[in-house]
Amino acid sequence: MLKLLRGKRILLLFAMLATLLAGCSEDASPLNPKATQGQEQLNLMILSLVIMVIVVVVVFAISVYVLVKFRARKGDKSIPKQVEGNHKLEIIWTVIPIILLTILAVPTVGYTFKHDQNLSQNPDAIKVQVVAHQFWWEFNYPELGIFSAQEVVMPVGKDISFELTSADVNHSFWIPGLGGKKDTNPGLTSYMHLTPMEIGTYKGKCAELCGPSHALMDFKAHVVTEEEFAAWVADMQTPPEEELAEAMEAEDLAAGEALFRENCISCHAIQPDGRSPVAPHLNGFSERDFVAGILNNTEENVKEWIADPNAIKPGTLMPKVDLSEEELDQLTQYLLQLK
Ligand SMILES: [Cu+2]
């Protein structure tokens, strides 16, 4: 009975593990990658797993065979024949690991150099400058004259060359569903590249403990068609006034704009051609899926964020600004018109 129970419990555990793993495979992840580099990294993992499994199976099979065949039989007290220095065996167990390690080493070294290539001078690659901040991400496209933050947009099937650096402490740039991560270091520029193969939105993370809100330092990677990318680029290059003027005919955004100029523009840029080095650039803010990388971009959440950023991201460098409920409303209406 006890044994049966134990058996059932193990079955339950396996069922739970299977559900968990099945849950993982739906989303893009290192085990279900959607970029060439992630796929190649997964292939390397599979290759090493296959080799390991073969070694384990063969070694266990031989061990079991030897244990059974050469076990001490009842009443047999004789000392077995002592063999050592079998030339043939020693050559076999030296040569086989050399072959296995070579099979592992050749593609591993090959891909390591391939993935470490610097594509920043490649005219076909889209260049994205990534600056990590406590606790947000700046994404600029120097060749396109675009400054943005929090959500990186990439055309599918193109090489994207990331130029990585940090404005404060060490962070690490990681889009698990697309491919391996790389540290961003203050005062140092490093490079990595990804070639996204499937349209979709992927989670991005900071993978280096960087302060109290490190775990909330999320961003999104949007992989879109070439046409959508071109439309986004054109939109981001347009000064917000043009769209605001249109929106202002429908509703009164003047109060919100004045509040923004008074309290916020010292940190947040909204003009397409100006870098915003201390706070996320807000051009195109209304198109972002999230506020501060973590809250769904709804009116409610924008207000909640402005009212007390530190309550949402402890240690954030955005200060709390004293605003009345009405002013909060006006500011939020204005922000949600930044297309
Ligand atoms: Cu970080």
C-alpha cells in the first residue's frame, strides 16, 4: 500500500512537471527560440545532451553487464584473475572521449565566434543602440535618427546589430526567446546581434542584479514585418506636434501639455531628434504595450505610475511630483496622445 502510494505520488509529480514544461513550450524561450542565434544555441545544447545520453547509456550498460557477469558466486572464495594495463582497452577509452570532445568542440567554437561577430559596420544590419539604466532601457536607432525606450522594434528576418552600454551600473541585455544575453557595462561598448525569424512580441529582461528593482527591469521586443517597421520608423520620425494638433481639435490637451512642460520635460524628451539620457523618451508612448516596462498601458496604470513611481518600482529615479487628481487626468490624456 505504502509503495503504491509512493508510486502514485511520483506519477503526480511527473504530471505536474509535464504541465509545467508544456506551459514553457508555448511561449518563446531558450528551448523554443524564434531567432537564428537562439536556434543555433539550442542545437548546441541538444548535441551535447545527445552525446551525454549515449555515454551514460553505454557506460551503465557495460557496468551492469560486468556487475552481473563477474559477481562473486556463493562459496567461490578464489581471487579473480588480475588484469591491468590492457593496451587495447586503454586506447579505446582514450580515443573515444577525444572523438566525442572533438564533435562537441568544433561547432561550439564555430558558433561562439559566429555569434560574437560585430555587425556594427555591416551596411545590411539594422543598428540599435542599447543603453541600460536603473531600471529602464533606452533604444536608439542612430542611422534612422530615432530615439526611443522600453520597447525595441525589429523587422523580421533582418540582422539586428546591438551596441550595448550602461549609464550607471552593470546590467545584462537578454531576450530569452530570441537568443543569448550580453552584459552592458558603464564606460564600455560591446556588441551582439540577433536575426529574429518569427513575428511576435518577446519578453526582455535585465539578467544582472543591478539594484532594488532589478527584477522589474523588463522590456519588450516587437518583431514585425518590414512594412510595419517602415511605418513605425516614419511615425517615430514625425514630431508629436503634428499628431497632437489633430487630437487637440477633438479634446483639450493644452492643460496637460502645460503640466508636462512644467514638470516633466526636464527629464523626458518627446522630440524625435533629441536623445533623452536620464528618462525614457516619450515619443510614441501611447503605442507602447507597457508603462515602465511592467504595467499594461492603460489610463489607470499611467496615472498610478505618475502618482507614485516608487510604489511600483522601488528605487526608481523618477521622482514623485505633487499633482491634483485633475492634473493627473490632464497629464495622462496628453501622454496617451503621444503617437
Ligand atoms: Cu539591470
